Amino acid sequence: MGAMAETVEVALSVNRKAVRRKVRTDQRLLDLLREDLRLTGAKEGCGKGECGACTVLVDGQAVDSCLMMAFQADGTAVETIEGLAQGPTAALHPLQDSFIEKGGVQCGICIPGMILAAKALVDEKAAVTVDEVRQALAGNLCRCTGYTKILSAVARAATSPRLPKPRRLLIAPAAPRYFRPRSLEDALEVLAQRGGEMRPLAGGTDVLVRAKDGLVDRAALLDLTALPEIKGIEEKDSHLWIGAATTHTELLRSPLVARDVPALPAACAVIGGPQIRNRGTLGGNLANASPAADTVPPLYAADAVVEIASISARREVPIAEFFVGPRKSVLALDELILGVRVPRRQGARGVFLRLGQRQAQAISKVSIAVAMSFREGRPDWVRVALGAVAPTVIRAREAEKALMAGGWDALQRAKAAVREEVRPIDDLRSTAAYRREMAAVLLERAVRRVAEA
């Protein structure tokens, strides 16, 4: 039996109006909008962040409101489709006008989410390309209108002189600290007292999917998104520090990450759609401990160290020692991941590649991160890490040794070594034999790209 849902007070801005309400601790943002505030433009589609029908804007970013708890919206500015009309005459937003003009509306289930996702793009950029529109809408499905008209509508609206500047009403948060702590010390204190009962929550892109399937109790979640100590990307003397609450979008856009962990942005780019990347965090990907986690092979290839804390102690764990099995790690119930530390290596190059059921928004069948540096045209440092081919992400150490020799023969020996080092299984996504062979194929592709960089 799950925990009894409590009631907590939250304060937020919804469509530029202050809202203060009591919400249940098992209530999602989507439930608050639809059931309590009667803003029914956001739809309950898949409930797992795959369709985008529930998309709203939170502090200007597109998010799936089915994967965000209501108390996580405390202190934020939320925009829904109902708030787009402007001025005393409630004139339609240029995006709404364009969808009508271009015939981009049919059943209406997906369109509110489409328009909100598009608004996040046009609010951020003065001019957009077709590819940028496609990327912005990659987390939204349409089953009847067809994407051509939708893309045309967004492109037309992006050039409108009537596009209003985004405006937000700032609200002070009100949620209690035992559900939404404001400091690391507060959060660790809660876990010290209720670590066996409360489950840490950040982006919710996995935990709330599992809750949809009845595997996690939504009433016993501790929100970490207000902790400043686990946010940010900082350049230190000899390393780069990445906070656990750093989102995939932030990692993807960081020039520091691109320089010091060059395989990581490519991994972040294939994680879900924009709504998932805007919420999902590096720490969540680590804590989830999936052998198919896309951000983990680049961290293995970068010799990352995971920083962990409890109320009584702090410790550092090399990433290769952090995972002990599928969905299992060394993290104790009263501990939190603070961030990862990556040694800075001059001249390091990195590549991330993967194979999935589709090119995007699919769990990896095989993934690989290769990092190398060169001296006088020959390798002087090599790291090879693979995901989805063993109970945890693995380092292919024999393949690394082979690659150090450089040249064609060394690459062939490395491919043979990788085939021996992986331990794949047959499952719903692929066969062990396919994974084994494709691990070698991806290794060759990755090494060639690194060498050509």
C-alpha cells in the first residue's frame, strides 16, 4: 500500500495570474491544470512524456505536464494555451492565427501542445530555420493533421511582426521544505529521517513514467529541483564540475561540456524530445542506473568521478565503481548525488554513437563513447565505453590497449577485443548476437570520426 497523500500549499503564476492553492502530494501539474483550474487545453495522452499532448511552458521552457508534480511548479511561471490570447480584445497569438491560416488544426488533441512547444522556440529566437522547428516539435505527435502544415504554420508565425515579447509574473514559492527543500542540508536532513520512505525526484522523466505503471508511489517524492548546490557547470583548475540537477538541455548547450566531455552533448541530443531534455537531469540518469543510459558511456570515457553526500559524510566514487547491476548503484537511501567531476584533458576528442529501434526517442540497443588524444599523429590516450551490452555500462579495456598501437591492424584487433568484452543478452529490443556485432561496427565508426575530427 502506498503512502497517504498529504496536502501542501503552492504558489505559482498561471498565464500571468497569481495562483495560490492546496494540492495533493500525488497530484501532477497536468491534474492541477485540468481538474483544479479547469484549463483543459493540455491533454492527457500517453501519460509518459511520449506524445506531447500535455505540453505547457514552465519558466519559458516546454515541459510535459504529465511528468511534473504539481508541487514542483511552486514558484514558477506556467503558460497554457488558454493564456496565449493577447490584449483587451483577446486577439489570437500569431501562432494560433498561423495554425488556422495554414490548416494546421484538425481534431485539436495535439495542437495546444504543438503551439506551446512552438512558442518556446519563437520566444527564444528571432529567426528560426525549418530544422529548428522540426527539433522544437520533436516531442509532439500528431495523428491526423500531418506535419507539413504544422511546420508551415510555425515558420509563418516566426516572421510575424505581432509576436509579443514573453512576459512572466514572478511568484515566491510556498511549498513546505519537507517536500520541496530549498537547500542541500534540508534535503539530506529529510532523507536521514525518511530515506526509506521518500524517493528523490528531479526531472521525473523516469520516476513518473514508472509511477504511471504503478511501480512508484507519487505521494512519497522529495523534489530536488530547488537545491542550488547541485545545479550548474563550473570550470575548476584541473577539472569540470557538473551538478546533478543540470538538465540535458543545459549540457547540450554548454561550451564547457563540449570542450571537456566532447561525447556528452551528442548523447544528450538523442534523449527524448525537447520536453524530456528540459526536465531530465544528469543525476537522474546516473541514479536510475540503467545499462542503456545514454549519458553514462561519455562519462566513463571521460574518467568521471561521482560526488555523493549524506547528512553525515561526503564521498567520491569513480564512475566505473558506481554501478553494481541493472538499476542498482552504490547510492544509499540517505544519500544524494551532488554532481560529477571530470578531469580536464588537453586535446581530447570524443564521439558518441548509438543504435535504437528508431533514430530518435528510442532506448539504445547498443551505444558507444570513444575518447582519444593524439601526439604526433598517434594515440597517446584512449577510452572506450559501451552501453546496453552488459548488466552495467562497461569500459572495453582490451580494445583500448589495441587502439593505442594506431593504424588499421590495431583497429581490427580492437574490434575483435570488443566482441569478447561485451556481455549482451536477448531481449525485446534486440538479440545478443546483433548487439555483439554492432558493438564492433560502432567502435570502428567512432574511431574513424575521432581520428577525422
